[in-house]
Amino acid sequence: MKKFIETISNIWKIDELRQRIILTLGLLLVYRFGAQVVLPGIDTAQLAQLSSNTESGILGILNAFTGGAFANASVFALGIMPYISASIVVQLMGIAIPYLQKLQKEGESGRKTINQITRWLTIGICIVQAPAYLYGLGALGVPDSAFVLGKGLDFIVPAVIILVTGCVFAMWLGEKITDKGIGNGISLLIMVGIIATMPQAFAQEFVSRTTNNTGGIMFMLIEVIVWFLVILASVYLTMAVRQIPVQYARRTASGGYEKNVMGARQYIPLKLNASGVMPIIFAQAIMFAPSLIGRTFNDTAAGQWMEVQFADIFGLAYNILFAVLIIIFTYFYTAITVPTNKMADDLKRSGGFIPGIRPGKETGNYLDKIMSLITLPGSIFLALLAVLPAVVVKLMDVQAGWALFYGGTSLLIMVGVAIDTVQQVNSYLLNRHYDGLMKTGKNRKVA
């Protein structure tokens, strides 16, 4: 404990890092405050049914990503998800559209143009989603009497403008945190939203265990231990890499390279889960379709079966299809985000090679083969982690809200963002000759 306090003290000794942390916390507080501000024209006293209908299922996941703003009919009800959707669309379009491919190769200027395209696409997505959200409130249990001004244009138009503005403002907050704060701003906004719903979910689970004679405090303790073990497994999944040894030819005094293996030996780290949480996000987006198809053809036996089976996110059919889609999308997303051929070309230009592998095309094929091999266990592990909430619901009778924190997108986002933020803090400490967060924190003497 003493070492931890000493490390925190060292963090606050670095002026730039302290200012970045304070700014980050301040902007996150603004985002959380906005999540509690209800849209003008809606009676807050009549939103109880909306909250109960968004506690579980797919809507529960969406509500968790917005930090409860979705269930509050807040000005941030759309959250930051339209920006995430726009980023995914632009990234996927970059595979097929030559203009975007050209921008990706132009460095900083190209990145700024792509960011601007993403922002405009975000606004377009918000303009579509905002009216759908407002008109969908009635189906989610909000009575017509809750709309003080009615559902006419005098309410819809201003509300759409506010929802779009709220999303754009949240996007601006995320970008400011990335530029001026610490960590990835967009990811931090999502993580804070997820964490905001955790105390309520934990309290409901605790009350259920202690008052309904379903295991008591001892079983609750077992649940917490299992949860920590799942977090540990998620950390290993996020940080696991396969190191590919690389040999660099030794540079001679004349500027050339000696053709021997006496140069520096390094490694190419290939991540076990190079796609992060994106396969789960893609799969969850598609999992809306089976239930919708079943609802469309509910006059048939097959349609009724699909509507029932795929409406339950903890059901067997839902999770089997969910796991298969995650494995497929893991391979797909890894293939488009890990440019093995470009890595081989860059390695060749820098005078490096993998021992026993010819530089160039053979190196690219070798790296691609290794990525395919390590992606299989990574995708299976990711799929198991994604369906784990359903497993704990069925086997341990865990409350649906608390079960969502046992795996899936929520847990992986929290773990990934926490690791990324800690690594950034570590870099500041190490640059100022302090040990990192996971070490002692004492000042290291340098000559």
C-alpha cells in the first residue's frame, strides 16, 4: 500500500501528467452530468417504465454503453455509438474505395481528412437514429402523457437537433480527452458509461442473493471471485502476443550492411486478439436480424421460433450463432487490419529479416500463416468470453444486469481502456525516470 501511495505521489509530481489527468476527469464529469439532463418536453416522472424495459437484453447493452442516458431520455441518449458506427463504416469502406486508401497513405493530412469524413458521417447517422429513438419511446413504455408538447414537429424537430448536438458534443469531448488528456477519449467515454451502471447492477444482485434465499453472501462472494478470474483472463487475452524473432544486419561504417547475423535481434509482436472488441460489436449488430426476420414472418412456425429464440440474448440458439459470428468476424477484421504484406515490405526496407525466411513475399506469407494460426484460439477465446454472461445466468442464476459484466463487449472495453490508460501513465513515469505504475515508484537515479 505504501508503494502504491508513493507511485500516486510521483504521478502528481509531473505537472503535465497532473494537468492531463485533471482535464480528463473534468471532461468525463461533464459527460456524466449531461447523461442526467432529460430532453426538454418530456416529463421525467413518467420514465420509470422506460428504465425497467432497458435493464436487460439488447437494449440493456445499449443503455450500458450510454451510461444510462438511453433510459433517461437524456440529451446524450444516442451516446457516442453513432461515432463508433461511422468509424467502422469508414474503416471498412477504406478496403474498397481508392480515395480512402489514398488518404490512409498520406500520413497526418490524410488522417485529418478521414476524421472529418467520419464526423460528417456521424451527423448523418444521428439524423437517422434520433427520430427513430424519439418515436420508439412509446414502444418502450413511455406514455403519450409524458410528452408535454405532444409528438408533433414542434417537439420532434428541436429534440432531434438536441440529440444530434449531444452526440457531436460527446464526440468533441472524446477528441479533446485524446488530444489534451490521458488515454483514448472515445473509449474512456464508453468505459465510464459502462462503469456508471455497475453499482446499480451489483446492488440488485446483492439484494437478490441476500433477501430471496438464493445463496446469501457466500454465493455472492463466489460470484465476485469468478468475476475477478474472468477479468484476469480478459487481461491475458488483451495483452497476449506471439513474438516473431527478427534479425537486422549490422550496419557498417560505410553505411552498407554486412550479410551476417551479428546485428541486433528484435521481435515482431503479433497479438493473439488483434481485432479487439470489434468482432463482438459486428456480431451484435447482426444479431438484431434473426429476431426481426422472425417478427416479419411470424405467421409461420419457423418465423415464430426465430422470434422467440433470438429475442433472448441468454438463450442457446442466440449464443451459438453469436459465437460463430464472432469467430468469423475475428478472422475478417484481423485480415483487414493486420497488413502482413506491408509489414514484410517495411522489414525488408529496414534491412531486417526473419531467420530462415526469405525477405519479401515469403516473409509476408509466413506472417499471414502465423496470424491465421494464432487467430483461431484467440477467436474461440473471444467467443467464449462473449457468451459467458449467458452461461452465468443459466448456471449461477445471476441477475441479467450483473451478468453483462462477466464478459462480452462491456468487460473487454473496460479491460482494454484500463490497460491503454495505464500504459500511457507508465510512459510519462518512465520518461521522468520513475518506475511504472506496476512497480515500486521510486525515483531512479541516472548518471
